[in-house]
Amino acid sequence: MTKMKKKFTRGEATTFISRKQALKRLQLSLNDFRRLCILKGVYPQEPVNRRRVNKGSSTPKVYYHLKDIQFLGHERVMQKLRDIKAHLKKAKRAKERGEMHTVDRLQRNFPAYTLDHIIRERYPAFEDAVRDLDDCLCLCFLFSRLPKERGVPVEQIRLSARLTVQFLHWVIAARALRKVFVSIKGYYFEADVNGVSVVWSVPHQLGLHDPADVDFKILRTFNEFYTTMLGFVNYRLYSSLGLAYPPALANEVDPSDYCQTGEAHEEFMASLNQPLLSRRGGEAEGNPAEPDDFPDEEAEGAEAASAARRKARAQQRLFNGCRFFLNRETPRQILCFVIRSCGGEVSWSPLSGPGSRYPESDQRVTHQIVDRPLGDSRLSGRAYVQPQWVFDCVNSGSLLPTGDYAPGLPPPPHLSPFAAYSADDADGGDEAAQLPYSATRSAPPDPVELRRPSAAAELEEEDDDEAEDAAKREAAAADAAQVGKQQKKQKKPSVVAEGTQRRTQDAKQAAAEERRLREMMLPKKHKQLYKKMVFSRKRQARESAQLAEKKQKRQRTA
């Protein structure tokens, strides 16, 4: 007789491990464990049967895969985290004893570690890192806008600002910008990075406060990983264009009139208005290499790809020959980035910041961007427009008329290029029709028309070709009679006004959203009971529908 196996010794009970058991196995504190999981990309898992995993208990716990915890046990950064913890204890003890020379020595010899091996491990191919670049850029741009407070070290803020500026310089050099959208949350950009569409957001340049409900320890750990990753990505991108890395300015600048000598390079780099130095020592400016048009063997999708390539080329040369001057009230860095990414030249007043290339009185200026009423102080030979004109031109792929964007006038609606719109959603027809997605707009199909029989079916019913045999005519007549009976049984479709239909849909969506939020607020001990209730209701409804269907089938056969 075989020996009976004990319960909870195989299957899910041995596949997962609780967080408390993981901390005991790795000999780490909770903060260090979270930090290590973020760096290695290990996340909690939800087992199918929590009671079986928890050996019959229903106590809510956080579970991880056992193999993930074993994977963390071989990480060399874990030993560095232990060394840092011991180092801080020594520094605290020396400070309490008043041994300041020991404290200084410990600060100079603080344990350091690198994340290069983790980046290569998580992203073995460069394309993998590019696909995960969205969150990286969003967080790095957020940290670059944070104030220098106690929540975030100054070194992380400066590093994030430097790496994000380097990425923007690459987008300018590659002419990779594709879409721009301005919202209350910030600026949204989309760029083509090695054939992958990367979308990121940049917060507005406003005064920020330190929110009390945000755990900056976790955000700092993510930023530590993403800054290392962005450094790798920037190096590969700069190498693909033949640019020197770390980036250097092609032209020497005199910082005496703008900033301190030690900060001149960073200030002029952040202006985004200086050409970069190539590996050969020359200025890395000019039109980027254009993709070749190879004939596609498959006709499906070839026209769409060709249209996308033509639109990309048009965006790269959109502002060629245009010279802009920015007033001091406009977002200087954002506008400079967008204009230079499309081939234009930008300048501003030297008092606004470093990077100015020509004065306001230059006769070659074609557009001056302002965001306040000017009065009578206008120069001839140039167009005065609002900043929205630049963003709408990029989204449309062409230079829009400047009359609708004159200072003091309400501009046309700034619609998002990341969403699809119908003809009824656009406000102002003519202005909205010039946006890029207007070419694909089409009115939604009429539901009454959808319920009508197709033209082919009507022709088949009316066709009385003498070549058809009698059997086919009888079959068609029988089918038509059956369809007529079914149509008589059905109710006539009710005609609902469009506004009423929209309000009904909005009310249903709001009710569904409220119900979903209420479900999320349920405590864990009640959530399982709620799931059982929902499951039983769905099963009863399904059984009722099956019985009703059987009843209808019997009535038809009878």
C-alpha cells in the first residue's frame, strides 16, 4: 500500500511564498526587500486558490513566486544593501560618541554599487529597452521638475535633468518628433525611436509642493533604476547618429554674460538651441537620413506605410526656412524643442536665458510667438501667433493659417492627436478638419440602416432570372417567408434622439464606474464572499437563458 501524501506539500502550496517568509529567507528588512524587488523587476503574484497556498487559512497575505525569491538570493546588490545598513549603524554610533573624524571617514568610504549588470540582464536587446522607455522618460522628467527639498536628493534631480536634456537633443538631431499635445497635466510627446513609438509627458514648469501621501522612497528607487537605463539608451542613440557622448557643444560660448563658468555647459545644453559635436569633431546638424522606399510584396498595408513615411518626411521639414522669436511669457524650452525637431530656427531675448542666436529686430524672423496682447508694438514682415499654432502645425503635418491664432483671439480647439474623433465631436468644423486625424473621420453608421437587409439581399429577392431552376426559387421563397415571420415577431426599432442616446450612455458608464469603484473599496475578507455572490447570480442568469432558449426551440418545432 502506498504511503498517503500530506496536504499542502505540492502544487500551489509549494509554488508561492509569502512576503514574511521571503524576508526571513533573504535576511532583509522590508525597505531593502522592496528596493531589491523594484531593481530586479520582481512583483507580487496572485495565486488561483489563496486558501490552498496559505495551507487552509484565509488570512490575507502578499505572495511571490518561490523561483523569484530564489532568483533574488543570488543578486550581488543584496550584499551591498547589507553593507550600507551596517555602515549607517557605524556612522550613527560614531556621531553619538562625538568622533567626527570617524564620521567623515565613513562618509568618504560609503559603499556604492552599480546597476549595469541588472540593466543588461533585464534588457538583453536594445529594442527591449526602447519598448520600456515610456515610464522611464515620464519619471525622469518628473524628477527633473521637482524642487530641491529633503524628499529627493539633489544629485538625483540633476542627473534626471541632464539625461532628459540629452534625450531631447537626440530627438532634435534625429527629427523623430511625431505628435504633441498640451493638457492641464503637462505636455505629451510622441517620438519614433528606432521604429518604436515612444510617448512621454513633461510637467508644466510650475511651483511644486511635496505631497504628503506619496512615498518618495519607492519613487527614488524607480528613478535610480531608470536613470541608469536612460544612460544606456542615450549612449546607443547618440552612437547611431555619430554624435559624441557625453554630448558636447559644437560652438564655443562665452558664459561671462549668462552664468557661472562651471555651469555654462549645462545651461547651454538645457537651452536646446545649440548644435552638438559629432565624433569627427564637426557640427552635427542637418537633415537626418531618410528611409528608402522599397516595394512591398504584400499590397495590404503598403499604402498606409507609404503614407506614414511621407507624413514623417513632411514633419521633419515642416519649419524649414522659418525663423522664430519667442517672447518671455512663452514656454521657451518646450517650443524650442518642438520647432528645432521640425527644422526651424529659434531665438529669444538674451535676458530670458542663455542660448539666444539672433535679436528680436532681425528682419529674417518669420514668426513671433506671443501669449499676451501686444497692442501697437508690432514689427512688419512677420506673423504673430500663439504657442498653440506650433503644436497644431506639428499634428497636422502642414503650416496652418496664422489668422486664427492671432494674439488676443480665442484659438481653435486643441484636440488630442492620440485619440480618434468623429464628425460630431469636432467643435468648429473648419479648424478641426485641418488636424491629422480629420482625414480618417467618418460619421458613425446609422443603426436603422444597419438593421435593414443589404442591397445584395434585396437584389436576390427581386431577381427573377429565368435561368434559375425551380428548386432554387422554392428555397428562396421559403427563406423569405421565414425571414418575414421573424421580422413580424420582432418589435420595431425605436428612434431615439442623438442627445438622449448619448446621455443614456453617459449615465450607464457613470453607473458602471461607480459600481467598479465600490467593488474596489470592499475589504479583503468580504471580497471573496462578494465574488461568490456575483458568480452565483451569473450562473442563475445563464441557466435561465438556456431554459428560455430550449423553450423557444420546442415551440418552433411544435
